[in-house]
Amino acid sequence: MLTPQTIPVTPNALYASQVVLGSYISDGQLRGVLQSLVLNGATVDEDERWNTAHGMGVVSGLDFYIDNEGNITGLPEDLASIGPDVVELWTKLVEIIGTINDVRKVV
């Protein structure tokens, strides 16, 4: 009897199945942290249908600080080049959080 062979699927895309951002106050400054970023492999076919594939990785514990002039510090050297993108994303996220609070009156 022949046993079917399983051929691993090579991912051609990835997606973030979990993104956990946070902030905290330290030394009188608001600081941000990427607590967890879980990346998973996927395949996307010609019809743009996504399917899960093998492969997963986690990035965690990236602390950073953005000052009032929009300068970012604290990113690891290998990620320093994306600093302006992080500032843009963080600024937009803070704006969205403020809007949600305005609508829901949470605090």
C-alpha cells in the first residue's frame, strides 16, 4: 500500500495574526511598545484567495519614544529606517483612539 506524501506549501505572502501595541508613562514621558507581533505564512493564488501556510514568527518587546517634534528613539538599529512610518502609524492610532473615546465617552 502506498502512503500519500505531504508536500509542504511554500508561503508567498505573510499576514499579522496578532498585533498588540501598548503605551506607558516613564520618567514623565508617554512611551510606546510593540508588545507582540505574530507573523504567519500564507499563500495567495491567482484569484487572490488567501490560504494559511506553514511558518510563524513573533517579534516582541520593541519600546520606543516619540517626542513632541515627531522624533522617534529607542527602535533597534535594524528597524531605525522605518522610524518615520512608526511615527505616522502611532500618530494616526492616537487620533483614532481619541475619536473612539469622543464617541463612546470611555474616559
